[in-house]
Amino acid sequence: MSEEGRAGASYGRPPGHRQGPPRPRASDIPGLYLGRLSPGPANAITDVPGVRVGHSTIVRGEGPLVPGRGPVRTGVTAVLPHEGNVFAEKVPAAVHVINGFGKAVGLAQVMECGVLETPVLLTNTLNVGRVADALIGHMVAENPEIGIDTGTVNPVVAECNDGWLNDIQGRHAGPEHVAEALADARAADRVAEGAVGAGTGMSAFGWKGGIGTASRLVPAGEGRRYVLGALVLSNFGAAPDLVVGGWPVGRYLTPPGEPDAGALQGEQGEPEGAPGHSERRGPAGTEGAGSVIVVLATDAPLDARQLRRVAVRAVVGLVRTGARLHHGSGDFVIAFSTAYRIPHTFEGRRRPEAGKEPAQPPAPVSAARLPDDHPLINELFVAAGEAVEEAVLNSLFQAHTVVGRDGHVRHALPVEEVARLVERWRRA
């Protein structure tokens, strides 16, 4: 696929992508505390049965920015609630707006009606319109009655701004990339993380950010359990604020090129990470604004109102990593349950066949749900915080260095240094 293709494809190492050897996830760091609940088998949102994730990664060109042409460091990420027809079989869903400085599409109807009827797509800010249009085209092709014999469709597309590395004016993600991300979701056997899909050009805490995922198992008694998974698109945070497993890593590790890089170097050239040493302070005016999109999925039987309550708890995980949720930050949480499906109601608008009576709407949907005072509700709250925290860390740990437009660089978080700091603190 030359320089452009989906994350799982074999397309070499395009300009600007310094991939190197495989990078560890947060759970691979010895002694790093990431919560009391156990992760799922893959520690990913796809541990929730039926949920799939795919990417289309677009990397093209290098050198000075030529608006509309490149360099391109962007993409599309698709989250499928299940492998069927999501318009015909919707799922209960909710949205929590942490800070509404964003350009997402489709969230208002989810908040009003409590259902999700398309895959959730993630991309960059100026590409929302093209991606939403392509998603509508995909849904109409799959459901040709849309807008004719039944109502219209509500595409859900969320975004972050990747303009530091990417020619964002070019709006380079189009229908072919949406199709590729959706196809990859159905084919991929694992969730690629870091600088892939929508995360290709994203930055977090001054380092390379992007896509991250994690999951938690919630014991439900009698050998049963529920799964809650999180996927994040991280594009937020100031470097000094980064917290890893409760440790203030950002005070001691500085992204290369910052004014005070290397200010805390020991005699042997190592960061002074033990308690008692001076902490790193960012320069005055260090920006922490940005955006984060969180997608939560669970197989616990929750309705839309309860899902919104779970979505609110995603904030706990973000704050644990050092998020400050600034004025200019676009921070949204989209949560859904796969416990039951809601058949599409044609509202009596389906055109009757010649000589036949109009189709009758289906019977009301009745589904069991957890009582609000059930102990598992609190455990799901805990799971949301833990999974989101680890997903953000994975977005950093898994991301490789990317060189973008005008030579702008976002370096990979030096995971070995993080591990050394954590070990030093633990022994202190």
C-alpha cells in the first residue's frame, strides 16, 4: 500500500514514523499499580463480546507544510458495537460532555434518545464532515430504506485536533478510509494502539499520544462476570502534569526540545526520580489544553441513564493521568451496552406493498437491567475509572515517535525511563 494504508497492513515504515521494536503496555511495567480489578484477556475494549475496533492510518509526505497536500499524519478509527447491522439493531447508549469545546457529530441525538445506531468513528477535527458523510453512505448502502421508507440515520463521529503534525486543512480522510477502518474492525484480531488510525497525529502530555485501550472484569457472583472496556483518543495534557500509576513522572521527564529539557539530570545523566529531589516545572504558560475522546463499552445490562452515570466516572481515570480539563479542551465520553439490542422502529412510514396492509410497528422492547442500588453499579464505576486511566497510559506507552509537517516532532514516551523512575520510587 506504499505510504498509505490501514494499521494492520504491511506498508513498511513511511516517512515520519520511527516505529522501532515493539513497545510495552502499561501493565508490562513491574510494580505499576493500575487498580484492583482484573483486566480482560486482551485488556482491550474488544474483551466486551461483539465489540470490534479497526483503523485506517494515513501517512504521506514529509517536509514543509503545503496546505491541502501534506505532509499527512492522520486517519480514522472505527468502533463497532456488534458485528451485525447497528441501524437495524441499535444498542443503548449515552454521552457525557466533560468540556464541550469540540466538533463531534451525532451526540445530541444519542443524549436525547439513548441509542446508538451507527459505529462510532474517530478522526481529526476538520475531517468530521467528510467522515460523517462517508459513514452515512455506508449506512444507506446497508439500509436502503433510510430516508425513504423510514427515518434518517444519526452518524456518530468524534474528533481531536492533529494539526501540529498533520496537514489538517487537507481533510485527507475520505470514504475509502472509512470503508477501510470498518473492514479492518471486522478482520483485526487485536486492537492496534498508539500512532494508528485517528491517533496517528495526536499528542499527549508533550509526547506522542493516540489510541489506547484497556478493560476490567467485574465479578457478578455465581461464576458470572461483566466486562467493561475503554478506548481513548488522547490529545491532551501538559508535560509536567503526566502521572503514571500515581507517580508524578511528568515532573522528571521532559520531552526533547522543551526549554527546560534535561534540567533534572543527575551526575550520571539520569533523572533524579527519588523523593527529596527538586521537581521539574514547566515554563510559564505551558499549555495543557487539547482534547480526549473516550468510548466505553460493557456487556452489563444498563439502560441509557445508567450508562451516562458510568460515563461520568471516566473523568476519574483521566484525572489520574494528569488531565486538567482546560477551557479549550474538547472532552467527550460515549458509552454503550451490548447486553440487549433495540430493533429499529419504522414508525408506520414504511411503504406498504401493493394489496397489503401497512406494516405494524414492533412490540415495545423490554429488557432486564441492574437496579440502581445494586452493588455492581459501584463496581462498574470503579471499572470505568481504572480502564480509562490505563487506556490513556497505553496510548502513550504504545506510540512511537512521529515526525510531521514542517519537521514537527512528537517523541515517544521513554518507557524505560518511566520504569526506572517507578522502580526508584518504590524502593525509596
